[in-house]
Amino acid sequence: MPFVTVEDGAQIFYKDWGSGRPVVLSHGWPLNSDSWEAQALYLAAHGYRVIAHDRRGHGRSTQTWHGNEMDTYADDLAALLDSLDLRDATLVGFSTGGGEVARYIGRHGTGRVAQAVLVSAVPPFMLRTPDNPEGVPVTVFDAIRAGSLADRSQTYRDLAAGPFFGGAASQGVRDAFWLQSMASGHRNAYECIAAFSATDFRDDLARFDVPTLVIHGDADQVVPFDVGGKRSAALIKDAELIVYAGAPHGITDTHKEQLGADLLAFLREWTA
């Protein structure tokens, strides 16, 4: 299996499908690159080289004790792009992966990037604070942390059966969510809750200088549309916003045909 070894010795697993201009997919919490399989298969079949990696501590990548925060996630993504020498890439981030993409651009710029896409993504800032009064209360994330410590297996089942897919997913899809979630390291997944909820990406979004597409469901119960996609689209210069009416958080599964078509149309807008 292909891996990239990053600065602290962690090994980052990745899939590399197809050929053409690169598309790099960053997954959500607490999943792994398998969660992108519908989009990866579709885009690779339509002439793109699709790379999807497992974030450190998730899937087949090293379960490190440290580094479970956005700066390191972004640096791992940079190591992947540098190692494969990817150029003119489109970075696509779902949920927590959208934060990873935003922090990558904030820390490393867009020298290798042609386009960016945020799907049901956590930026600009999820947590309610004095300067972010419309954010989500910390009690919501404390409850996820408590559930993760008490019985993370059941917590993942409950998320899949409830807010993640909004009741719109088959039992098989919910089972796949649980299986991927349980492949994450316990500490890695626990600390990632703070990474996706308490990281402020507003300065990162200000550094976006490539064409950007924001896709979000307006019935998202995990990253509410008004907290996530609506605000990110307003903060990113010239961003395009597509709203999926009535769609939940997990649109990579519940709306996979629509998402694949929208991603492909956006990819085809780029010209060298």
C-alpha cells in the first residue's frame, strides 16, 4: 500500500486512482479515505487523477500520540502534495477535511493549487465564542467527547443513524460509517473533536486566491449551513455557493450523484 512518511515519522496512507489533473480529497471525522469512494471512482473515470489520503490517526495511517490538530493535518497534506509533486491540483475537503484544506492554504499557499472545494465543511469557525456568537455551543462538542469516552462505538452508531445522514442513508451506509470510525485511533479521534470545532479558520479563508466552490446542505445538523457554508462563501473572495435543499451533512453518500456532477462541472471550468 502507498504511504508518505512525514517529518515526525508518521506514515500517511493514500489512494491514487486514474490519470490526469490531480484532485486531492480530504475526508471528514472520524472517517478515512474510503468515505470518498463514490466521488473518487466517478472523477477518476472522467479523466482525473484522484488522490485520497487517510488523515493521521485515521484508517491505515499511523496512530500518532501527538499532532492531532489542524496545523499538523495541513502539514501532512503538504507533505503528500510535495512527495507526489502535484501541480494544478484541486483540493476538496469534506467536513473536517474542509478545515484541513483551509489550513493548508493558510499555511502553505496555493502554489500547487488550481481550485478549492469545501463540502459540508467546518470553516470558518464552528465554536460559539464572544467574537463568534452564532457558533455552536461548546456543550454540543462536550457531549460528543463524553460519548466518545463512555462508548465510542455506540456514539458512532448514533451519529450515523441520526444527524450525520439525517435518516437518509441505508443500513449499509451507516454500517460503513461505523466501520471506518472504529478504524480511527481512540485518542486521535477524541482530540480531533477539538480540531474541527475549536479551530478558527477565518484568517485562512482570507488567503484563498484560487477559484473556490462551497457546497452545503441547508438541513445539515452537524455543521449548520448558517455556521459553515453560508459564512465561508461570504468570506472567500468570489466563491461560488451551491446549496442542496433539504440535504443533511453526509452528502458524499446521500447526494453522491449530484455531488459528483457538481464537482466534475467545477473541475472542467479550470483552464491552464
